[in-house]
Amino acid sequence: MDFPSIDSELLRTFVAIADQGGFTRAAEKVNRTQSAVSMQMKRLEEEVLCCSLFQRDGRQVRLTPEGQVLLGYARRILKLHGEVFNTLRQPHMVGAVSIGTPDDYVMRFLPGILSGFAEAYPLVQVEVHCDSSSQLLQRQDLDLTIVTREPGKEIGQLLRQERFVWAEAQSFSPHEQTPIPLAMFNTDCFCRAWACNALDSAERQYRIAYSSPSLSALMAVVGTGLAVTAQLRSLIPSDMRILGTAEGMPELPLSSIVLIRNPRSQSPVIETLADHIAEGFRL
């Protein structure tokens, strides 16, 4: 039995309507007029599939049961469509890339970077190795390495600069304790040395109450009100408050996040991922 073909542009517009919740916002997303989007969906419903895909309630648009079924298929078809073009147009974008990064950046930056890269280049395998900056700098087996450096000691490509800040859980005040309980990375992290040196200079007593190589573990401790931590400002979640001189905490220095390429492993795959990383850290 012969079936009519479905234009991928019709599916792309359909998915945009489902994601954006309406024809107007979807039209902006696919760079078409609202009337053009309406005509596309009329064609999809009446000429191609012969069923209703939308329930219209004023300006709100909801998918019918048939529309929900089509949405799953549409996403899969568009994903495969993109993979075909990426594979055939860029056959060299196949292989494996290894990245080294401190645990700090895995939750904050890498999910968006890797999901965008995987969507564009699905045949590239990415291996992520987490360790402290000092340990990563000693490795020679990684293609790309993201590390934190002190200003003036940058090597490689500068991704962004950020200040370290003190933080504690809302509704708790461990910074008022004497000595101040700290939750910090393990001893080979220079950020820990920065925090300790700043408190020594301010003549504030402190103790390392909790130590871990894992940012999530440190944040769990801080989130319960047991300690103060010092981290990059962008890593502080919304349920914590940043401390400053008003709370008697000394100012901490800027840090530089840099990307280092291994000169022994260069390829279009590695360079393309490096571009994605640079763009992701700028956001």
C-alpha cells in the first residue's frame, strides 16, 4: 500500500508548535509568517494525515491524542534526518574525543555543550574525565582539557573569568561561628588555598570541616547549613546566598577558566568540539 510522503518541513513546524505552545511563537521559531504556519498545518491535517492534530482553545493550542502520537514520531524522524545529512555531508566527523574537566563544570556547563554537540555530530563519541585542575594538567592522554588557573598564569584558550565568592545556605549563618566551618575541595585545589589565605589575612579563624573532590557533595553539606564554601559565582545555586564584606568575609580573587588542546591529537572533530566548549562557556 502506498502512503503519501511527509515533508520534513511540515514536521519541523509541527514540533515547533508543540514546543512553543502556539502558532505565533512557532512562526518566529521557524522563521515563517503565522499564516504560512497555519497553511502548513492545514495541509498536514487535511491532505497528508487526514486527522486533527490540534485542539484550539482561544490562543492556546493543545495536541489531540493523534497529535501526541505524531509528536514522538516527528522528533525521531527529524533526528534521523539530521544524522543522515551530518554523516554524508561531513563524513570526517566520526571518531572519539576525550575531555578532562574539574567536577565543578560538569553540572553547570557540560550538559548544554555536550547535548548540542551530540545533536549536530551524533557519530562522535565523547569521553569525559573528571579530576582536579592540578591533576588534569599532568595528564598527556586527553584531547581537550578544561582547567581553572590563576590570573596571569593562563595557558591555552581563555574561556571566561569569574570571581570566587563565599556562599552558605539561606536561613543559616555558619559564617558567624568561630571558627568558621568550611566545605572545600581537597588539598590539591589552589582555590582552597585562596580561601584559607584570605581568611588568614582577615584574621578570621576557620576550620576545614568537610572536604571532597565532588562539588555536589560539598553543595549538599552547605545546603544543610553545616558550612560555608568558596566557589565560582556561576556555580552557586539559587537556594544559597553569597557572602561579602558586609558579613565580615574577605573578598576572593578572580579565576580564569581555560581550554588546553593536546598538540599531539588534532583533528576536525576535536576542533569542532573545542568551538562548542568555547561557545558554551561564553553563555
